Amino acid sequence: MTGQKQRLLVFIVAYNAERTIEDVLRRIPHALAETYHVEVLIIDDSSKDSTFERGHAVKHAEDLPFDLHVLYNPVNQGYGGNQKIGYHFAIEQCFDFVALVHGDGQYAPECLPELVKPLSDGDADAVFGSRMMARGAALRGGMPYYKFIGNKILSWFENRMLRTDLTEFHSGYRIYSVVALRKIPFHLNTNVFHFDTEIIIQFVFAGLRIRELPIPTYYGDEICHVDGLKYAWDVVKAVLVSRAQELSLLYDRKFDCRPAEIENAHYEIKRGYRSPHTEALARVSQGARVLDLGCAGGYMGALLRQERGAVVTGVDMFPLGDDIELDGFIDHDLNANTLPVEVTDFDSVLMLDVIEHLLSPEDFIDMLRQSSAASPDTRLIVSTGNVSFVLTRFLHLFGQFNYGKRGILDITHTRLFTFATLRRLFEQAGFDVTETIGIPVPFPLAFGDNGVSKGLLWINQALIRLWKTMFSYQIFFVVQARPTLETLLGTAYEHSDIRARAVDKVQSKSA
């Protein structure tokens, strides 16, 4: 920032810290004021001692080079709740960075210049002080061995689940970019100690940059207010819920913070394992004319052109993806209940993960039947989520029916289907279902293309063979329209006329 210092808020969370708060304040390096415009905020979270009074007394000290704000919560908000108030203060007052420091002196304020610098340089969105980066430093600094082991185990678990490589998840010494805080719903997080874990998950999901720097470890005679076992369980639950959300099994608004370009990645082509895309590709013949309804960026159509030499027309209300070309594209809302092209002009019509988004699938399928019945060779290739999938059934058993950002219970879905209800929809509209296939969970999307996902796919496909309606994640149908009554009547007239002429011809000869 040219000509103006960046604004840094040193935010001190304090609870029963009357013996240490003044020392923490005086240990904040005065040199920070040479680089940043620094203010200090203390929020006393309804302490039972004189923490507020001690902080307020220092406010009037002449040797403190920072503006000091001392606030008091009349009702205890908890460790996480207190942080929410401080971060809201930082956002409201338009600070650039906010540094979280504990009022008990456990984290050294002397490290602030080094911790803030990566943020100031634009190299990170958050900087965490880690006690685990230097081998053995935490134990030498007095960290109890059971806490050291617990920290290591929990951090290992969190790294595996979140696909991160942090040395420590449980340090309370953190500096955040206020711009980054604006991007995440931290206000929805817990008010207790695993707030620190939930905000890390939010940063990871939002694609924000976290950097760690080593800090010294200090354990004195301060009173620990954390129930270790409850804290560990809360951390594990938070991580598992966030992971389940990635798998579209649960939904929690506080973890709904992925940027659109990351969130929409699941609309890309799923190759290398059984999916609606691979099944559709196998059923489109070489050089076929294809209508891709709800083409979702046109990725499937581009693949069909490349590998089948198909002539593809896409229809969608959203534009094609970057660098995607089709033979034709029509900007059209399928919920308008009109078709901008004649279905009879195509050999195959794709509706991959489309029907669940329609406001009235019955009306739309009726319209398709009227359009396609005159062309008995036109096939409809359809996929949708299976709401009777085993995990959805299991969660429903416990009262969980959570819509989310994607998956079977995508919040944009207007209708849900089982194998039976989807078949009934088409058959009652005058279609014959010629193929019925169960699609497994797209494990490679969640776990990557590795042995774990391949093993899970194999198990899922074996279970589908045993009980398709229970273990299929998605439904895949190939359907063809039966002739309409108008078509049948017209055919009857045509053939009657032919036979009548033949009969008349025979009779004329015999006469």
C-alpha cells in the first residue's frame, strides 16, 4: 500500500487474565508502529476477576504507542464467540489484518512482526504460529506429553481428511487477512474451542492460502479451561461433517464456502469408471446426430464430437465452457416447456442429470414423447440421482434429509426419483425403458484416482449387482417413445388404404 500504512488489529481474547494481561500488552513490539497503523483490542469475556480493570488502566499509560480498545462481554460468549466479535470489529473498522493473541501470555507477542509479514507481502491469507515445526521444541517449552501426543494425532487425522499438510491445527496464535475473513461465514461457527478447527476448514474449502511459521512454546501456571476429550471429539465431528459434505451426504451452511469455479467442478466429465458420461458415450454410434439437453458447459458434447465424430447440438440456459465448441448451441430454458428444435432430427437425445431440475418433468416428458414418437429410432438417454440410495435411506432413518450443494439432494433439485418412480414417469408418458443401469458413487471425485477409490468402486458395483435399487448412486435409463395414438391412427389409415387397393386390384382381375 503506497503512502498509507496497512492497518493491523492486535486482538487479545481474555478470560480471568488479570495477572497476565498487562504483561501481554507491554510485550507487543513497539516497532510494529513503524510499519503498520496498529491498534489493540481486548475483549474480556465476562471474567470473574479484574481483567477488564487492568486492561482499562493500561489504556491510559503514556508509554503504550498503540490505540487501545477494552471491551467487556456481560455474558460469557465462549472462546469462539469472543473471536467472532473481535473479527467483526476488524471488518467493521476496515482493518487489513487481525492478529489473535491470548491474554494468558501463552503465545509470544514478540513474534508478531514475523507473523504479519507474509500477509503484508501478499503471500498468504492467514499465518499460523506453529509450535510443532521445530522438532522437539514444543516439549522443551513445557507442553505436557499427553497434549503433545493428542495434538499430533488430531493434526494427522485432520490433514488426512482435509488433504492438507499443516504441522499443527491447534495453535491459537493466528493472523488473518480481513479480506479473507469477509469471504467465509465464520459467524456460523461454534462458540467453543473447536472454532479454531472450523475456521481452518472454511479457509481450506474457500481455497485461501494458509502459511505456518515457527513460534516458541510456553506453558506456565495458567489455568486451562479446555476439556481435552470433549475438544478432541468436537474436532473429529467437525472434520467428519465437512468431509461428509464433500461427499454430498450432509450439508452444513458454515462449510458452504467453496468458490463457484471449485464447486462446479463436479459437472465436468467423469471418465475412467462407470458414470452417466461413460455409459452415454458407449451408446452413441459413430457419426450420430445428438441433441444434448441441459448440456452443462458442453463438455459431454465435445467428447462425443472428439471420440464418436458425432454432430452435437447443445441446449442450455448457461453458456458453453471455455474453449468448448459444438456444432450448434441454443440458449434456452427447458422449464419454458418448449423445444427449440425438432427431436426427430436427431438419433440420440441426452438428458444427463437434467430431469431433477425441471419444474414439471411430466409436462416435459409428454412434450418429448409428442416430438419423438414419429421417429422410432430416436433414443432418449437419461440419468438422475437415486433418492433410495442406501446412505440416503440410512440418514433418513435418523431424521436427516439434508439438501446440499451437489449430489442426490442438491439444493437446486426440484424433483427426486427412485428407479420405480422414474420408470413410471416414462412409461405413463408413452415410452418403453429399454435399458436400466445402476451407477456407483463417483468415489474418484472425492478421494482421487487411487487404489482406495478403485476398491470402493469395485465394492459398490458388486453391491449394485446384488441389489440395484439400494446401492446405485444414480439411475441410468435408455428409453424410446411408443407411437402416439395419432401416429397409430395414421398408420392404420395408411395400411388400410394399401390393403384396400390390393383387394380392389384382386377383385377387378377376378371380375
